[in-house]
Amino acid sequence: MTGYELTRNWFDFSFANPDKVKPRHTALYLFSADLCNRLGWKRKFGIPTVSTMEAVGIGNYNTYKNTLNDLIEWGFIELITKSKNQHSANVIALCKSAEANNKALDKAIMNHSRSSVDIIKPQTNKTLNHKKISEIEISEVPIVDLVIYKYGIELRKVILDNASQKNIPIKKVEDAKYKNWLEPLRFMLQKDKISEKHLKDIINYLRNPSSEFWRKTILSTTVLRKNSSQILSEINSSKKTNVGKITTNDSLTSRLESYE
């Protein structure tokens, strides 16, 4: 079963059941298909709960669980092993639901193609690349870009806040294009092997008033990528210093208590 067959089958079902299907169902099923593809179309594979929720834009665990259960009930996903909690992964397999019927959608498409109504072309990466990232809705973003897009938007907000506090011109940040803003972050995660946790640490560090030099220096994702190793080194040093302070304070406290 190919990815084309899976998605065609899904949209046949979705078209025939508008009362059942919500955007979150489509997002979760397509993400599952994309993950299966990345894993070489394994028959059974784990789908990590937290990462999946973040990728498809579901913030509530119960909503995620209900969405997954719907896809299982409708026959699009087979649950092999249930996760113990929201921090572990379900093991699933993708299925071609027998409930899907392509006649209704095929007929609607044929009728539409005969009409004189102009067809609006869907957004593609090529058209997104040249749009300002501030003008793009999350619904336009391809599923494979959702995680990087969310980090990019969060980082852009931090940089704009820092620049406004330092009276630094922010036009380049405001005019940043989709590709130019997200590509350095993609390279950080994929080529530089910087983890999502490290990227989150960097963003949080740029919020910290104590990192004054970097707050006025990092004004683009390109500059961030060039300096990411140095920033992470400072973060690690800061953590070690704080641990040392805590240890020293605890030792001093225990000695003072011994005199009481």
C-alpha cells in the first residue's frame, strides 16, 4: 500500500463523513503516514505522543487520545501496543479503511472540473518560500515543516522583543521570508545535530536578561546558527556554576546548623 493510496483513501472517507472528521484527524493521520514513510514503510512503528502532539498542533492529551481512538475505530490505524502514559509511544500500523468510498468525491471533483469557477491553487513550498513568515497561517505550513515553523515563530517573537528593548532596527526581522527564516533552523536540527531540547534552551537563554550580549546580537536565524555552539557552551557553563552555588550554599547551611 503506497502513501498515495493511504491519503486518497483517507480523503474519500473524510469527504463522505464531514460530520465525523475534524482537521485534527487529518493532521494526525497524515503525520502518521509521513512518519511511516520516513521509517521505510515499516509494518509496525512507534508514534511518540509528545512530539506528535506538537507536530500536529494538539495541545491537550485527552484531545490527542480521542483523535487517535477515532482513527482506530474508523479502521485507518491499528493499535498494536497501547502506551502506558502520555510520555510513552503507542505502537501502531496504518490500514486502508474499508469504510472509505471514492465514488462521492470522484463525482464531486468531476462536476467541479466541468464548472467555470476558477480553481484556487494550493500553497506549495515554492510559493511559501517567498512569503513573509509573518503573513503565513499555520494551516498553510506543510506537515513536515510544522515543528521547525513553531520554533521559528517563537524565536522571531523573542528576537523582536529583544530588539524593541534595545532600540535596534527590526525591519529585517519583520520582512523575513519563510525559507530564509526556517532553513537555518532546519540545518541546525538535521545537519548540525542540535536537538530540539538544545534549541529550546537557546530560545529560553535569549529571553534571559543576563544574556545581554546575545540578546542584541542574535537578530536572525542565520546568525543564531553560526553562534549556536558558543551559546550552548555558555548555557552549560551557567548550569555548572549554578549547581556549584547550590552545593556551596547547602554546605554552608549544614555547617551553620551544626553550631546551633
